[in-house]
Amino acid sequence: MAQSDTATDRSFPDATLGDLLQGLDQRHWSAAQILDACLSAADRRDEPAHQAYTKRFDETARAEAEAVDTLRQAKVPVGELAGLPIAIKALFDVQGEVTHSGSRWWSETASTDALIVSRLRRAGAVITGHTNMTEFAYSGLGLNPHYGTPLSPLAPDRIAGGSSSGSAVAVAAGMAAGAIGSDTGGSVRIPAAFCGLVGFKPSQYRIPRQGTFPLSDSYDSIGPIARSVDCCARLDAVLAGTPFPPPRRPDLEGLRFVVPGNYMLDELSPAVGNAFERSLKRLRDAGATVIEAQVPVLDRLPELLAGGGLTAAEAYFRHRHWLAEHGDQYDPRVKSRMERGALISAADYQALLHLRAESMSRADAFLSDYDGLLAPTVPIEPPLLSDLSDDKVYGRTNLLVLRNPTVANVLDLCAITLPNHTGDELPSGLMLIGRNGLDRQILASASAIEKVLSSD
């Protein structure tokens, strides 16, 4: 087998999934070598105080990688992700492991794999470990007092974002080739943007949630974080149990995008605003039509999110007995957000469901005239961890960080974030939002946008 002598001869963790698979097919390297490079990166870079992994599965991962190599040597057909090291958020069940969801008191061991974990295994993915997260996925900032707060590898004094903080850091720091997170209000896209990666939130119905620790039944989605649109599309296809069609379109000619003149452009930091305007200019220069317009449905979102909205109500419903028994062991900031749900009556909850259904219909009708909506993924750069020690600052920052990505969850849309910062800027993201069910079209458009944004 024509392989490199050592895993460090090539920068495996910086490669796309497609490049890694091509190298495996051509026997330039082995699955064991790719895994060794990721584990070595974790040994060097995963600091206990800011850990990306809460539990590494080194022994089983090595066995999975060796099995893939044995099958390839025997010329036995393998799955579409065979040999790729993939990290998973600590709210997905892995048989024999504790699905702690970022908490310290949860101790129940999973009896079976989550359905998405089973699909990853069938595709040949090497599961590297459970990644850190905001406790019970209830924050967009990624702080965790129990396991430490992961920091962005691109800005070491700044947060990685949440709630899928460890998943993004694992990919950005080369500890995994890709990762899976959950997204209830941006929890895939926020950390992807803060870590210079691509993150995709699919239409909720496409990815099964069996074996996933829930936060909000209305909003929870499962999506990938990786280095490119193609990487995310490969992972998304496996998660959805569908074939993988390469998400390519030749250019942006003929595509029409809308930029909201209301709500999503408020309170932009100067750096994020500059990166966004630069991105729009590049898209226009590449042939896309970019129109700024008022999006009336967005004006209803504050009403849908008041008092924590459906997320608070559904989180409190699920946690109410645990809060009574283990409340002193919760992150106080998570606990206080959940307890707001106790103030939402059954009538209020039903009213929110009706308002959401009406808003979803209005959003779909509005977007039918466009190929997608463009906005900054997050209005600000990754905040300094030191700035978030004050509860009031934390609360304001969390709401601001969640504001734009939450649009896609509330309105049941699909969305993707692409890095749009330059090498001397703090990381930021450009978000493309599309109609429910048009995930493949959005991935194809995002692929064309990615090509434009990455050009010199």
C-alpha cells in the first residue's frame, strides 16, 4: 500500500472529506493514519479547562479505523464515509456511554446508538468521541461551568459559540474531520461561524431525532459542521438516509437573493458589517441579483420569542421534575432560562403554535420569489470569554448572538453558514436561508457562493 510513513507527513485534519476519501481510495494513506493525526491533535490541543471532547472513544475508534482498512485491503465495498473521523455532540446516544448533554448529574447509560449514530457507523464513519456543549443545549454562547468552555482556535481568548461548541472546535483544531451538532436556535451555525467553518441546519423533518436528548421538540434540528459545503452535504446525506448528490452549480448567474432591511441587520458590529457588505459585493460581481427588502414576517419574531417562547415552554416541560430534584446541580444560567417556561400557560403555548404556523406560511410565500435570504450569521464577532462573567452582559450577548440564526428555526427553514472573514479579521459568517425542503438547492447555491467567497 502506497502510504505516507507517518500520519504527520500530511495535514489530514485540514483536508476536506472528499480529499480524504480520495486519498483512502487511492491508498495514499490509511484510515488509521487519519485517525492518528486527529488523536494527536487532540492530545496536543485539547486543554482540560477548555476541552472540546468530554469523552474520547479512542479504543473503539481505532478498532473502527482498522476495520475499514482491512475491508479496503480486501477490496470489499465500504460505506460513503468509510475511515473518516467524526465527532458527535454529547446529546447523541452512543451505546454504553452516558448521554450527559453537558450536565454533571445525568448518569444514565445509553442502551443503543441514536439513529443518526447508527447511520454514521453504517456509512463507515469513525466515531471519535462526545464533544462539549452548553448544558442541555440551552445557550448560543457555549459556556459550560461543568466541563469548561471551549475557545475558538481562530481567536484563542474568545468563545467558540454554542451550544455545539466542542463539535466546532474539534473540527477547527484538527481533532476530527467533521462533526455533528444540534441546532435549536443556531447551535450548529453559531459555533461554525465563530470557528471559521461551514455549518448546515437542515429542514427539521429530514433528520430523525431518535436517541437525541431534546431541548425543544418544535425547533430541534440535527446538522453537520465541517470545512466545506461539500463536506456538510456528504454528512447531511448520511444523516438523512439519502443518496449524496454533489451540491454543485456552475455559477451564481440568475440567482436572486434577498437581504432583509429589518431585524437581522440591527446592531451589527463594524467588522461584521464590513465583511457582510464585502460578501454581497462579491456575489453581485459574480452575477447574482441581491435585493434589499423589508421582510414583514420578521417583525413578528419578538412576539414568538418573548419570555423564551416555545423553547422555554418545552424545555421546562421536560425538565420540571429534574429541576425540582437536581436544580442545584444545573448551570444557573441554564436553569433560569428553563424556569421561564413555567410562566407560559397552556393557552399561551397554543397561541404561540398558531402564530408560528401562520408565520411559517408567510415566510414560505415571501421566499418563493427568491433563491434564498442572506444575512450575517451572527451580528458580532466571537466575544471575549472574560467579558461574559457578568450575568447581564451574558444575557444580552446571548440574545444578540442567537437572533439571526434563530430565524430559520422559528420559521422552519433550512440554513447554512459560510466563513466570510479575511485572514487578518476575527471569524464571521455569511448565512443563506432557504425554504423548507429545498435543502439540496440551498447546498448547491452555497457551493457556488463558497467558490466566490474563497476566491482571491
